[in-house]
Amino acid sequence: MTALGLAILTLGAVFLALGGLGLWRMPDTYTRIQAGTKATTLGTLLSMAGAGVLEPGWALKLALIVLFLMFTNPLSSQVLARAAHRARVPQAPQTVADALAEAEGEGAQ
Amino acid sequence: MAEALLVPAVALGLGLVLAALRFLRGPHVLDRVVAFDGLTVISISALVLVALATGRGIYLDVALVYALLSFLGVIVAGRYLEGGE
Amino acid sequence: MSDAQRPLKLFATLLLFWMILNGSLAPDVFLAGLAISAAIAFLLPGGLSVLCGARLSLRGVGAALGFTGFFLRELVVANLRMAGLVLNPALPVRPAIVRVETRLTDPVARLLLANAITLTPGTLSVELSGRWLYVHWVVAETTDPQEATRAIVAGFENYLEVIYG
């Protein structure tokens, strides 16, 4: 049981590290938000699950932290992405389309 | 038990360092906010790791309150920076 | 869903969270939680709770379970893809902001949809306006609104429509 818990916990920590790597490597703010949110949400989910296996008495409280994060993490990324777009933070040169900027352009005319 | 927690602790440390580098590098304020959000989320798992290593459940409450406060902070920062054209 | 049930649901949710946070079943803790939850439910009867507006029927609960399962699977797929992307030395991103359409009208259902999109393969909700949703896509497969809607929204919408129908 301890080995299982530790394995899940370690896997979660690896995903959190990948989230950090994504934050560092991605070319623009939007892609960084993407890499940051996804990896850290699953990473947290897994590491809390691992901790729950190691200490079953904490399971409910850990579940509460996970539930809270599952709601707030995507919300804050959405707010940040919207803020970035409204503040005209530049997008990476690889970007192929921006339907939101087009829609705003139509609205202004 | 505490020794076995070393591997996830190193992984979390790596994630924290990379997020901190992005925080220092920017270049836009929002990049820093994003990096800070990442730092916070990784710290929550780090706090749970500390709770496991010391066997003290009180750190879970710290993690929960930290998650709550940082969420509010990020939302406020995002809302504020929206108008920053 | 009748409005009379809203404060009751809020009360039950608050009490549940109170008990989990305290982690004890002592009578004084329970009574304090009872009083505080009742006061909040009484003062803020319209409080936004995830359960408000949801259908508490067998079909609704089934759809909620289906949604959760689908969502967790998508979350794992999203992370494996993102890990592959981040670890790839060439970093083959092809970002785009695409427009997709949603039929959902309930605010909580829309919030859940936007959140679910953010956590699933390569997509991030940027802006919600009316029935249009603007989604940032790390490796965009298409920029056509209809195709993008099928690829991004349809999977979740089917479940949410049943739950919040």
C-alpha cells in the first residue's frame, strides 16, 4: 500500500515538474497558461490521491483541496487568458488564427 | 517513509525552479502572474508532502487556505491587468 | 427546479463542507455548523451553488457521473499530449484562437463547460460572449467554427444538457 501511494505521489510530482517545464519552454503567454494549468491540475490530483493512499485519514480533506483546485485552476487560467488578450499581449509567431480579434474588429466598425 | 518522499520532493523542486525562472524572466506582467499561479499550485503539493513527512495534518489546512487566497489573488490581478492597454 | 429548494441545497452543501473541514463529529462542532450554514443559506438564498439548477433525477445523476468519467479521461489524455509537446525538443505548437458555439444557457452549466474545455486536450477558454465561446488551441486542427465546435464542445455539451436541461 505504501509503495502504491508513493508511486502515485511521485507520478503527480513529475506532472507538476512538467508543468514547470511548460511554463519555461512555451513560446507565448497563452501557451504557457495552457501548459501550466493542465499539468498542474492532474499533478495535484495525483499527488493528493497518493497522499490519501498513504494517510487514509486525510482523504476527505485532500479530496476537498482537489475539488477546490479543479474549479479554481481553470477559472484563473481563463481570467488570465482573457486579460492577456484584452491587454493585447502578443502571440507567438507560429499562431495561425485569432477569431476573437476578428470578432472585435467587426464590432468596432 | 521520509527518505522515500525525496524523489517527489526533488521533482517538485525542479518544477518550482522552472516556474520561478519564468517568473523572473517575464517578459509581460501576465507571464509573471501565470508563473506565480504555477508556483502556488506546486507549493500546495509541497505542503502536503511536508504534512506527510512530519505526520502533521495541520499543514493540510495551511494548503487549503493557501489555495483559496492565491486563487483570489490571481483573479484580482487578472481583472486589474485587463484594462492595462 | 423550484426556487424554494435553492436555500436548502445551499444549506446542505455548506454543512457538508463544514463537517469535512472540521473532520470531527462532536455535537458542539455539528451544532455550530448547523447554525452557521442556516444563517448563510437564510441571508444569501440565491447563492451560486453547483447543485442549484441541476436536475436531481436518476437521469441527471447518471449524466453527472458520465460527465465526470469523460472529463477525467480527457484530463489524462490532455496531460499526456501536453507532456509529449513540452518534452519534444522541436516544440511543435500551432496555436490559434477559434470560435465555437454552445447551446447551453444555464450559467453554471456554461461555467462547467468553459472549465472542462480549459482542462482538456490543448484547449483553453478565453472569452464567453452569448452563444459564442472563444477557445485558444495549442495545436489547432481546424479554424472552421463548426468543425471546432464538434471537436471541442460536443462531447461535454451532451452530458451538461441532460444535467441542466
